[in-house]
Amino acid sequence: QEKKELKAEYLEIIALIEQLQNQLNLLMKERQKLNQRMKELIEVETKQENRALIEKMKGFVKENEQLKKQEKTYKEEWKVQATEFQSKLQEIDEHMNNENDEENQRLIKIEKLYESDSKKLNKIRQALAEKNQELSGLTRQLESYPLRAELLQYEKRFVELYSLTNERLKETKKYFHLYNSLNDVHSSISDEVKLLEQIQEEFPSRVKNESLRVEFVSSLDKMISNLDQIISNSEGQLNQVLEQKNKISQDYNQVLSAQRKYYMSVKEFQDACNVNVALAQKIEIFEKKLEELQSQDDAH
């Protein structure tokens, strides 16, 4: 504001100097005119008939002298005012130079501060670019791994597939066991039928002869022992199947217990993941607040 006022005062002084210079030029022109008329009067003064005119011209001479005095006075006043104006102009120039020096110093300080801030900003941008590159790499690595929802979906599909396969396997085993048991029954019944048919065919002829009867009885004993052996083998197989069934039941119970533990572990893991996500969000908020405080401290 002070600079603007000084500039306005400076312009007023320049305008006043121009005005005085114009007045001085007018007086100089008037003086030249009077000198010209004085020359004419001197030429006319030699003539007798021009006395009255000469007197009149003398009056003009006095006026000219008065104008000279006024011109001298104006010159002196103009010199004084010009000196004052010149000193004021020097003061204004010095003041403006001082202000310019202060302004230059301020500009230099601002430029230095701008350069330091630019360097800090470039370092921050470089660090941010490095962090973005690391983040991009980590993001690509994370994208290469399945998400938790995808893993759960895969697990669900595998469990469903395992259940379906297990049911099919159970059904197939049931058919195999049914086939084997029916085959054994068929074999036993076939043997019994053959034995009965043989008894029916040979008994009438062999009962009449003692030696044939003894041979027939021994063959019957042999057949009965074979049947007992078959029954014993069947009972052994039955006991073996029952033992396998008990073992499978125990394994199934252990698998159920492990499955319950697995689901409990998965639930605990999901809860821990949720807690981890919440803590990560809190840490991120805290880091942002810490960065804001650091930026405020740097600004101060």
C-alpha cells in the first residue's frame, strides 16, 4: 500500500514538473516576441512621428522587464521546486530500491523454500512409486492365490464329490457283498441239491449191497464234513466282515470327531481373520493420522 502511495506521489510530482516546464516555455516564447517588438521599436524610434508609439513601446519595455523579473522569479521557484522534487524522487527511488531489495530477499527465500519442498516432494513421489510397485507385485501374488471364498467353495465341492463317490462306493460294495453272499448261498444250495440227487439216485441200489452201503455212508460223511468246512469258512468270513465293520465304524467316528475339530478350527480361523482385518484397518487409520501430524509439524 505504501509503495502504491509513493508511486502516486511520484506521478503527481512528474506532472507538476511538466506543468512548470510548459509555463516556462510560454514565458520564453513571450519574451522572444517582446524582443522582436523591441527591435522594431528601436527602428521606429529614429522617426519623429512615432514618438507616441515609442512611449507606448517603452511601456511595453517595462512590461517586458517585469516579465523578465517574473521569469527570473519563476526560474528560481522552479529550481527550488525542482531541487525539492529531485530530492523527493531520490528518496522515493531509495525507498523503492530498499523495498526491491527486501522483496528480492523474500523471493530468494521463497525460491529456496520451494526448491527444498520440491526435493522433498520428489523423494516422497519416488518412495510412493516404489511402494506402488511393491503393492502391484504383492497384488499380483495375491491374485495368483485363491481367495478364502474360493477355497471354501472348492472345499464344499470336494466334500460333495467325496460324499457322492463314497455313496457310490458303498453301493458298489453292497452289490459286491450281495453277489458274493448270493453266490455262496447258490454254491451251498447247489451242493445240497447235488447231494440229495446223488442220495436219491444211489441210495436204492447201494442199500441192497453192504459194501456199497458202507461206501455210500463214507461218501456222505465226506460230503457232510465238506459242508461243515464251508459253514466254518462262511462263519469266519462273517466274523471278519463284522470286525471290518467295527473298525470302519471306529474310523468313521474318528473322522467325524476330526471333522468337528476342523469346522471349529475353521471358525476360529475366520474369527481371527476378522480380528486381523479390523486391526489392520485401525493401524491404517492410525498411520494416516500420524502422517497428517507429521505433515502439520513439517508445515510449522
